[in-house]
Amino acid sequence: MALTTKLAKQVEEAAARAGLHLAGAGENSGFNGLPTELYTLTLPDNPARRQTLELSANLDLSKAAFQQPVHDFLLQTAKRLRNPRPECAVTLGGLPISFSAWQWPFHLSTSGADTYIVHGEAHLEDGKTAPEQQLRAKISASMTVTFAEVVAAPEQPFAEGFIYNAVRKVMDQGQIELVKSGNRQPVPVTTRYYSTKQGRFIFNDTDEQQRQDFLASKLFWLSGVLGGNAPVWLLDPRDAQYLNTTVAELQKSAESLSRDGLLQFEQDREFGSATTPLMGHHSEFESTLAEALAFTKPTFNEQMRAGNTNM
């Protein structure tokens, strides 16, 4: 269905300014049944790379507080769509994952709790497992109504980045289990992830070596294993937020990997691909993945399970 709404025109104009093509638009409904509009964004020269954008039908993007965040989101989307697998990311622990089936925008909790909820999924992407056999986590991410005040609106352009980073953070903490099926697992986004003094999200404190290891893992999995050695975006602000660093620091880390022969830069030096020496470390990356995956699995006190307790 072609849309001729005010919002559709605003999205089309904003997408064009960011170098994106609006390939499709239609009416939809969110989790709570309220009307939404669903858009498909592509690169003009590569329509196979797609990003969906779902917004409340009554959203007005002309508001001053929305314009810069929406523009930044779409600019970053255009860069991310140059990745061979735009929906994929890696965790600090070494897990390659993809994000899918997210139902935007947030909706108020149906349980009566004072929270906004958004549902989605994260899948383990090891490059070997068929999609229908992949380990996955169904996720219910939440933020309190009070915390939501720091977000311009409970909509995808303003929240997708920190929600995906919260999922990665909780995975690093072993608090999300990747399984073949199962119930939704909670990912609470609280003030522990946000500095009111600095006005920004903080997920992890990392040093230079950790940032280099993260980029090496990103190159190995997203370029080498999943991307056919195509270049990936090394300076993603979403990764910078996740690592509590800056894009400039990510550039320094990438330069170090390049000097070590593990990264082949593209001409713009924002994108790069995995080198043969990096891919030669496949056993190390796969071992790290296995360890990170094991960390997400619940453990039990075997003595208690056998009935040997003092109670």
C-alpha cells in the first residue's frame, strides 16, 4: 500500500537527505494495536540491503527536538546498510548476533507495571548453523515511564541504539540465554546505564586493548565469516556508545589493527575488511564464542540438586 500521509512525506524527505531511498511504505499496527506506519529504506545503488522503520502513525517528525536525532539515525542507517549484514553486531564477549522481529514503538506494559516495553529477538550468527536451527533469545526490553523522559520519544529512531546496546550488555553479563525456543527474557534499561550528569548512556568501560579486540572480532565475524570478506563500518557510533568511547578512539584502534596486518582499510578509512592473517586466528575466535555462549547458560549447584543441603 502506498502512503500519502504527512508522516510518509516527512520520512521520504528525511531519508533522501541522508542518502537513502524509500522503497516501500504501508499501514501497520504495533503490539498494542495502535496504528503505525512501516517503511522500507534502502541504498539507492544496492536495494538488496534493507532497513525497516516503524513509527507511530501520529508521530510528527517536524518537531524541533526530533529533527537532528532522526537525521543522525538515518545517516547512520545509510552507513550500516553498507555492511554485508547490516542487522548483525558482536558483543564484547565475542558473540556474533543479529537483531530481528522488533515491534516498534514501545508500548505500555499490559501487566499494569509503570514501564514501556518493546519486543524483539537476537540470534546467534556463527556462519554455520541454518537459520531455523539458530540459538536465539526472545527479548522484552523495558524502561520505566520516568526513565523514558530522557528519550525524545519511545520510537525506533530515538531508542534502537541504546536498546540493542542494552541487549549486548546483558548478554555480556550472562543474563540472557540463547536457546532454540523459549519465553521472552527481560532486558531492563535503567538509570545504571545512563549518566544524568553527562547526559549520555554508559554501558561498558573499555581500554585500548579491549577496543582492538572488539574490532578484530567484528572484522572476523561480520566481514570474514558472515560477509564474504566485504568491508564493514568500523566507526559506528552505536559501537562507540557500547564501548563507552568515541569514534576518534575507534579510529585509533582500527589504525593499530591495520599496522598489525589484521585489517585492510577501504579508501575512506571508515570501512575495512578482515585480512588473511586475521582469519588465521579462527580457532581463537571460535573458542571465545564457545566460552561466551557457555557463560550465558544457567549453572546449578550440584550439591543442592543432589539434596545435600544444610536446610
